[in-house]
Amino acid sequence: MDEEVHVAAPVKRSLGGWLLIAMPYLWLLIFFLAPFLIVFKISLSEVAIAIPPYLPTFDFSEGWETFRENLSSFSLENYIWLTEDALYWKSYLSSVIIAATSTVLTLLIGYPIAYGMARSPQSWRPTLLMLVILPFWTSFLIRVYAWIGILKNEGLLNQLLLSLGLIDEPLVILNTNIAVYIGIVYSYLPFLVLPLYASLEKLDGSLLEAAEDLGCPPWKAFWKVTLPLSIPGMIAGCFLVFIPAVGEFVIPDLLGGSDTLMIGKTLWVEFFNNRDWPVSSAVAVILLMILVIPIVLFQNQQQKMAEKNG
Amino acid sequence: MAKKSVGPVRREFTPWENPDHPPFIEFRNVSKKFGDFTAVRNLSLKIYEREFFALLGGSGCGKTTLMRMLAGFETPTSGQIFLDGQDLAGIPPYRRPSNMMFQSYALFPHMSVEKNIAFGLKQDKLPQAEIDDRVAEMLRLTKLEQFAKRKPHQLSGGQRQRVALARSLAKRPKVLLLDEPLGALDRKLREETQFELMNLQEELKMTFLIVTHDQEEAMTVADRIAVMDKGELIQVATPSEIYEAPNSIYVADFIGDVNLIEATVSEVSEDGTKLHSTGEGFLIESSQTTEAAPGDKVWYAIRPEKVRIAKGQGDAGAFNQVTGIVWDIGYLGDVSIIHAKVGADNRDILRATFANVSRMVEDPITWDEDVVLSFDRDAGVILTR
């Protein structure tokens, strides 16, 4: 580890070197920070019947004085509004719960898949990997739509179960939270399987042999060696599922019922149905804040891992 | 005349010379096939309690497969393996009384040094106090006390090697299996560790089985060496016998440096054998008796350090000497090696080495000089295969 410290000694960079480093920052500035600041600014504004539907708008032709006036009209009113109406915090809470539950379900299903892939003969692995990635070749929206055909009362699943005689009347799955779980688990499974597979695949097989040699039966060696060593992959995969699932809109909208409360849907209604840009912007800013916490945790963990492996 | 022995004697430990001595580990007609490939071919071998035994051979000779079958990671295609009288067939690795030190060390990266060492003891559900004692003992034995809390990635290669050794010794296995244990160490550390291993084995009174491709390592540590090739045992003997009395060209050539001289047997008697070298045309008289008959083609193997070299011309027709011209000189510090061209048309090269016993040399041998190469009756070995 000491050697790394020496490598990190100050390096003289050329102009090209600086440009290369500036690229990702520039990217973040243009495509993340700037839009965020615009959204944040709107969230501090007031709703109005105008185009765009909020006040104040900045028009720099009107001079410095007007600009300062506009600035002073900013208020946190929309954020206060979010705390007053139970709908919002219930949406946030419900989103986090649904995302967390789906993440756990995805992990339970994804772990055996990743483990099976990592333990399969070397020659099969590229094919299996391809199969995991294959669904991405079809539009996400179409794949979620396809689930309606499977889950609806007279859908494929119910027809199959009825014909097998397992049930007497169709199961009501579509337009319930169960359908949302199915949709999220299905859609985000590859995001969990891929990092998990990567960490399981590089696991040194001789570690398991060593465990066995020291008196540990194979099933116990899994708990003592494989599982702890795949934690980084599990964490990475879970974050990749949890973070987008919290803000998910398409799946709860298409598969969920009227009582499925998710912040993505609330945001949509606020924005398109109520045309209240400032409040929906505030909803988005709060959502980002909620997500920043796990993202920072995730980053920290990744860094720790990188240092450890270095 | 004092009794002659092959090489130096390390310790009085020769159970293999007594046919009634029960073996501790026995391979009985063991074969192992991987598809079409035969890794081990109908091999039988006895290893004795408290022996330090080495399996030596090039890559793919089957030595590692043989060890893995003993550890239980491979199942023999046919044949039986016994350990301390017990047939190991059907016993999974986690119930075998052997422990292995892996070539890659296979240390658990998520556990500290002491947790690694305690791992096997915990599987045996020993009381915690005993585990702690045993771990402390192993840490002391391998001089790792101050690294107990560290994780494997915070250790140097040599320290990791010692952790792996401590972990495999902690359960006090009936036999310790060492799979190329020193392969990843640099030369100096490797030599030190070889002697440490020997002392450890002596101190713990355990049976060690080492797999290595490094002949020096095998010769240093082992009581006996099995030289393997293509899944078969070529020779099983003490290091000095392997070196001084190889049973075949393969062994003579594999271990150390050797001059192989093609020769024809001219006279066989109880007193020894007389040969006539085919290429170089000189006469050899050996104290060795051989089964070969006059007229048979044999090989005379002689180690370079057993060839004396001096300036001048030899007597034509004398035994065990030949005249040559110095072709190449290699100075290695401790020894020098001379390649001399010998024979009628100076085609063949004979190698001789000598120790550089003094810093100053008067009138040194140099290139293109006439030299006479000579050797004793006991110096070389007649090989028929």
C-alpha cells in the first residue's frame, strides 16, 4: 500500500492532460449541475398562468435592478407546501419501501443467477452473459407493456394456472403492488446480476478448496467465504436497482393500481395534470436529496473497496 | 578402507529400507485420467511416518494431481490411497486428516491473519481457549506475532507464505501437503525458508509431502524424492542417490548438470566395467558392475564437478582420461565451468567444473588451450536406459 502513496506524488500535467481531466467535470456541469440549478430555481418560484407557467422568469434585457427584485421574490413556499400535504411524504415513503422491497427480491432472485453463471463452464459464460443483456435490445416501455399481457385477469399467467387446475378463478395481479414488484424485479435484474457476477467470477476457486481442506463442508464454505467476498458486488448491484427504482414512473403507472403510491407518479400528476411546475420541481429536488444519501454511501463503499484491492 | 556411502548422510531415518515397516501413506496402483489424458498411470508409492517426501517433476508430470488425490480434491480413476491404515476412498476433503498449503496460499482476504489461522480449528468446534492457544503457538512458530491483526493484503509475499503455512499446520494434520510452497518467493528467501521448513518438520515430528518442480528445493528439504514423468515414477530415492546414482538418463539429465557419454561395453567383471566411448574414442573404467553384456550400447553419465581438468596432453590409451581443447569458460563466482572439445575431430563437448578455492590463480587455463580431462573409477554412472 505504501507504494501507492509514492505513485500519487504530484505529477506535472500538460495542457492535454488538464483537458482530459476537465472532460468529465464539464460533462457533469452541462448535463447535471446546470439542469439541476434550473429545476432548483423553478422550485423556488411561484406558479402562474403564463408560458412558462411560473414567476419570476429572468430576462436579462431588463437590467440589474429587475434581476435583484426577482431574486428577492424567491421563497421556500413550495417546500413548506410539500410538508403540509400528507400525499407527498406518503409517496416518498411508499416509493422507498417499494424500491427497497423490490431490491431485496431482486437480490434473492439475482444471486442464484449470478452464482450459477460464475460457476458454469468457462465456455458457457459469454452466452449466459449475452442472455442477461439480451432484454435491453427491446424498448423498456414495450417490455413493461408485455407484462400487462401476462399479468392481466385473462392474461397468459392466469390462463396457464387455470388450465393446470391450480386455481379456480383468475388471480388479480395487474394494477396491484405485486405487479409493480414483478415489473421492477424483471426490469432491473440485469443491473444486479452483472456486478454480482463480476465479483463472484473473480473469486479464487482455491479459497473454497482451502476452506474445504480445513474442515469446512461446501455449503458452509459458501457462507464463510463466497458470501462475504461477494458483498461488494451485492452492494453495487443493490444500489443500481434501488436508486432508479425509487424514482420509477413507467412501471407503477402501467402495472400498478390507483392505490400504488410512488413519487414518480405523483411528480407526473403534479407536472402534467396540475401544470404546477414549481411544486413538481420541489418534489424532484427532495427526491434527489433522498437519493444522494445512498449514492454517497455507495461511493464511499466503492472507494474503500478500491483502496483495499489496490 | 572405510565404508563408502553415496553423498552426505543427513539423519538416521531410513524406514524404507525395512520392508516390514508399515507405510503411513500408500498409493496402490493409482491411476487418474482426465478425458483422454492420463495424468497418473498405475502408480504405487509408500511414504513413511515423519518423512519429508518430495514429488519432483516438470509441469504436467502428474505430481500435483497425485497430491490433490491425497487431499481429496480429485478422485482416482482406479486404485486406492491409504493414510495411516485408512482407505481414503469416498472421504470428502473436509473430513481428511491432511491439510494443504496452496501454491497461491489461498488466504481468506476478508479475514485477519489470526482468523485465517483459526479457521480450521473453528470448524472442529474446539473450545475458544484452545483455539486461542493454538493460534498463538502458530503465530510464534512462524514469527507472525506482530501481524496477527493484519489482513492478507497488508502483508509481504514472505509473510503471506508463513500465514499459509501456519494455517495449514494449525490443525496438526497427520500429513502436511505443500503445493509448490516457495514458488512465489525470491531466491534468498526461498533458501532460508527451505531450512525453516526442515526445522519445523523436525520439531513438529510430522509427515510432510511437498510438490515442486525445483530440484534444489526438493534436494534440500526432502528425505526422499520421487522423480515423476508422464504420470509415472521414474526413481524414488534419497537426494544423494538421485544425484549420484540416477537410474536413468531422464533422472540424470533432470537433476543437475551432467555429461552423457555414449559408450560400448568392452569388458564386464566383478571388479567393474570397462567401456569404450563411441564418439570421443576414449577408454572408461568404472567400479560399477552392470547387467549389460560386452558389445551393448550404454550411457556413461558423469557430473561436471567430478571431471578434473589440467593443462597438457593425456596419455593415449590410458583409462578415464581424454585430451581436449578449451572451448568456453564460464565464471560463476563460486565455481567455474569449462567446456572442452574432445574426441578425434574435437566434435564433442565435455563439461568440467571446479571450485574457485582461491582468489588468485597462477597460470590460469584459457581458451584454445590443450587440457587433459580425467576422472575416478567411482565418478560416473553407467546407464542402460
